[in-house]
Amino acid sequence: MSVLVITGTGTEVGKTVVVAALAALAVADGRRVAVLKPAQTGIADGEPGDLAEVARLAGPVTTRELRRYPEPLAPATAARRSGQPTVHPADVAAAAVELDATHDLVLVEGAGGLLVRFDEAGSTIADAAWALNAPVLVVAQAGLGTLNATALTAEALLRRGLESVGVVVGRWPAEPDLASLSNLVDLPEAAGAPLLGVLPDGAAALGRAEFTEAARAGLSPWFGGTFDPEEFTASHSCRPEQ
């Protein structure tokens, strides 16, 4: 695998931090990494966006942003309101293929959830993944409501013939509630794929070295980490009230 698409079950689920963690481990293992952001919204020209955050946390990575829109809206809506061109899946695929030629790993970060519209035709990051024949990693919330959002995302991936490699919790709370603890068991079933990592909320505030350590502990060996889902779930088990 050289191209991996990362999508969320919604906004503010920790998707960019997961991308940074994946990149950090690959860089630490001596791999050439590129991170592609097809559309960045809610950021004005000249302001640091998601890719700047990834580079700060992960170290020397190649970054490429195709479009930037100032209003924090879905890319298709933000493009229409700003009068700027939209992003088409073919644009994303072409950029990813170009980066893949000179890198060992290309991470493609979507905007919000899987079916957020990128253009007037309703194209999404799922269409870009299909064009690339690339697997998809789902980033989910920890708490209440995540099972439904994760199951809907998994169903959409399945209907489009896309491979879901697994699910990662992007923002694990310092004091998890009952729903979060219970979801450790239920998330893989909702995702139809294994739990491949849990990253602590606030990881983005760490320095680069500490962040890489957190990424190593929080991601599966599949990504170069040491995360063991069974061990983590067992250590955070919640017993029913007597």
C-alpha cells in the first residue's frame, strides 16, 4: 500500500491528528511521506492550515493543498460562495499519483465526512478513493453517537466497493464516559473493520518527539505502532452496575 485515504465520520473527530500520527511513524521509520489535502475550508490565504499542523507534528513531509476556501463550509458550498473552482476526483487522483511516484507513502485527507460534496456534481472523497483504488481509514469519535455515524460510513464504503482497513479513535478523552468505554467493544462491529488505534485528545499540543511516541503507542503495528486493541479495551473495560 502506498496511497491511503483518511476520512472522518464527521467534523472535529481528530482526522488531521491521525494523519499527522501516520506520517510521523512513517517518517521515523525512514519513509518518504507526502500528505495531500484536496480542499481546505475555513482558512484564509496565508494562514496555516491542516497541512502546516501535520508538518509541525510529523517532521519532514511533502505537503500539497489543491484548493483553499475562506468560509468553514463543505468544499462545494465554500467554492460556490467564494466564486472559486471546485475540486474534482480526477484532480485528487492525478495529484496523488504524481506524489506516489516519488514517495513511499501518500496520505490523502478528506474534508469532514466521507460524503461531503466537493463539487456541483456531488463528487466526494469516496470518488477520489475509487479513482485511486486506494484503501480508506475511518477516523471516529469516542462517545455517544459514534456507532451510528461509523456504521453509516462503513455502509457507504461497502456500497461503493471501497476497502475499509479499519477505524481509529482520533480524540480519546482523558476521562472517558460510559459510552466511550462501551464503544471500544462496539466500534469494530459498527465499522465492519478492526480498531487500529486510539489517540489521546490533546495530542496536537505535544512536541514532535513526544507526539511521535504517542503515535507509536496509539496506532496499530500495521502502521508501525504498538497499539493492541484487545489490551487497550481490557484495560478500559466497564463493568455493568450490580
